[in-house]
Amino acid sequence: MRTKLLNISIIFVLVLMIAIPSMNNIQRALADTSDLKVTGTTLHLREGPGLSYPIITTLDEGDSLTSISREGDWIQVKAGDYEGWVASWLTASINDKQTLDKTLISQVDRLNIRTEPDISSAVLGQLSIGSQAKLIEKNGEWAKIDWNGLVGWVSTDYVTINDLPEKKAKSEAEANEPKVEVSAKKINKDTTFTVLVDALNVRQNHDLNAKKIGTASNGQTFKVLAQEHNWVKIQYNDNKAGWVYSFYGTFSNKTTSKSASSSSELESVTIIYNGTNLRTDSTTTADVVARVDAGETYPIVGTKNDFYEIQVDDKTAFVANWVVTTTSSSKATTASKKDKSKPRKKGTLNGLTIVVDAGHGGNDHGTTGQRGTDEKEITLKTASLLASKLSAAGANVVMTRESDEYVALRKRVSIAHQYEADAFISIHYDATDDSSINGFTSYYMNSNQQGLAEAINKGLSNKIDLKNRGTQQGNYLVLRENHQQAALIELGYLSNGSEERVITSAKFREQATLGIYQGILNYFNEEQ
């Protein structure tokens, strides 16, 4: 009897030992409210929603986060025992991978379609601005799409994703019809395929084991007849069609279009951003009559300044040309871009397009000085003054914002890409915990941006008396994601009380913008 009781006691203890960890695991699972994960290699957790705020700690790729609130491109999160702000573009929803019945609209020109969700993977083709594709799957910062039968991945940084319009949706009967994959999909008659490798086998069918009927060489362009998954059927010669693997080339859609020199030759605009403002006049300060989403199309009535006048129901409205694409051009900036084919006269900026970016704006105040200066206010004053100097020298100047409004960082970069800017200049003022630090700094990220940043730094050093902290590499999104020549200028420290008094004066802004202007002019004079 005693032995039996002992055995029962041992079994009971063993059951408790197994059950307690299980209960702990269940409690931990119930308590885990994480809804985000870190996608960047490292991610700084900051005290506030901006790059100028101090770093609390550094998070690693894959770390879990719990979101609390959001402000622009920044998310307030809890990470373990810490609470702070992180950049949204370096995070993803834990449950972000999903199959969606949505359409994807490109916000930029030449958006790469890749074989895998990775910037180092091969390019299958490119989307033009305003091009629409079916969204198959979204995985973090990448989207898998079907574009005219070409299946691949694009970055979600430069696209708008919407529900499929009801008017374009298939009827229930059509949707339920069985699909038989017996023939390749037909595509736009103007689509061509250009070979990007030295020799590419042309086959009788879309199969690596199919009979080889010829070879295509690097640079050769063929008319596309059809596509089947990642194979493309080309017009190989006058009498023969064949199949090549699209991994080894790129697509283009060369639609014949009318000149956009007059408003009567333009047909319609397609919106490329959700929440685009339609206004009563051709200025960003005019009243908003409606907000519309990407994919909406409107007839063009005329053009005025940098805006299209469009027909909306029984009235007209104005929309900025940098947030739309037109049916007669693949560029969103047709009406305002200047002809770059004319030779530029040395000592001028004629024919050059320069984007001037006033840092921060709206609910993003930037840093605040010891004397209460909001960075967003003086960046706009400085940017406006610089824009007037560049315009006077003949440049086509585009400002990312002209008033106290919030503009997402990626939209700023997108504007540079849409306008094919010759230079992108981002204006900022610095801050740090150490109030003794002072001086101005010129930043670049990519190697093609260094020369411009150095020229501007030299121009500034000749015009302002602040300490020159030199030209440095800075991992800022508006530089990192920018394919154009770009520089970010920090014009002194608002966290330094004495320097704040200097750099917030009209005299300083005049001299600083003169230095930046001279640096840009010198750079392009040397490039000529």
C-alpha cells in the first residue's frame, strides 16, 4: 500500500512539472501582443518621431514590436522593456504575407519587376508610371504581381495598392468559369523584349527541353507576341516565332503617343496616389474640392502652371502634374519639364531640373531649437529662397512642399524620380544632446552623389562663417533610395543656443542659399 502511494505521488509530481511550463507558455502566448517585426538589419528606437531624436536602443532584424500609435512615417512601439519610435519603412506586419484581390499602380517610371523579393535578384521587366498590375501576394516591403502575364516582385515603396474597381471586376458567372491553361496570354501589341545577355536560346515552345530554333544576342529587341509565366514568345524573324526565358531580358511598352506640347493633344490623366487633392485653382494653397484615389481617370481640359485642368462630373478642377500620369506620355511631368536636348550655356542652369526639398512639415516639426525654433519653418523659408535663386539662373525648380504640409519621405524621392531631376537638394537644420556642438554638414549616400555634396559644401564654406564639418556619407532615406544626384544639407545646430540665433536670421538664409546655389552652379559647370 505504501509503495502504491509513493508511486502515485511521483506521478503527480511529474504531471505538475510538465503542466507548469505549459501553463507559462500559454500565458506568454496570451500576453504576446506583438504585431510588427523589424525588417532592417538594424533599427534605432528613438525618443520621438524623427531622425533628429536621440536613440534609446538598437533593435535587430526579426525582433518583435507592439505598435502603440503612428505619426507620419513613424510608429510608436513597445520593444521589450523599452518604448519609443521607429521608422515604419524598416518594419513589417507579422501577418503581412497574404493573398489579396487588389490592383497595384506604379508611382514611378521604370519600376523593376524582379524574380525574387530582393534588390539583388534579376530584373524581369519594368513598370511605367501609372501602369497597373494584379496583386498576387504582399510580403513585407515587396509585392508579387501579374503584369500582362509576367509574374514577379516589385518594391511597395513606389506603388499604390487599391481594391479592384467594381466596374472592372468580373461577373460572378465569369469568375466561376473553369480556367484551362492551354494558351499563352496576349499582351499589348507595342510591347518589346530586349536581350540582356551575350547569347539567349530561342526555343520552339516554353520549355527548357523544347527544341532550340536559334540564338538571340545582347541588345537585340523583338516584338512580343505572348507570355506564359516567365516565358515570352517573340517574333524571332519574318517567318518564325519562338520562346525565350524572360529572366535574361527586359520589357518595354513603346506606345505611340501624341506630343504634349498643347493641352488639346492631351487626352486624360490617371491619378497615381491615394488621397490626391483636386483644387479650385492651379496652386497648392487653393481650396480642395475633392480627394481621389489612385487609378481614377479624368479628361484633360487644359493646363495652367504645373497643374492640369480636368473635367470632374459637370465641373472642372485642377490637379498637380507630379501626382498623375497622362495618356499621351509615360511621364507625369510632361507639361512642365523643359527640353533637355538644348545645350546648356556655361554659368547658367538652363534646361536643368532641380528638386528642392524643405525638410519636415505638417505634424513633423523636425527638431526644436533652444529658443523655440521649429525646424520645419526655417527649412521652408530657406528652400523657397534657394528655389528663387535657381529659377533666376534658368533651372526648372520643383519644390516637394510649398507650405506647412506633411510630405512622406518616399513621396519626396518619388518626385525626384518622376521629374528625372538633375539634382535633389534637401534642406535641414541639425540638433544633438550636446549643446556645444556646432557647424554645417553636407551629406551624400550613393557614390554618384558625392561630387554634388562636395561642391555644395565648398560653396557654403565660402559664404557662411559656421564651422565646416565637411562632406559625409549619411544613411538618410531621401539619399539612400534616390537614383538621382542628391545631397542633404544640415545648416547648423538649433540645439546650440548661440548658433540658433545666427542661423535663424534672414541674413544667414541669404548667404547660405547663395552658397548652395554657387556650389550647384560650379558642379554643373565642371560636369559640362
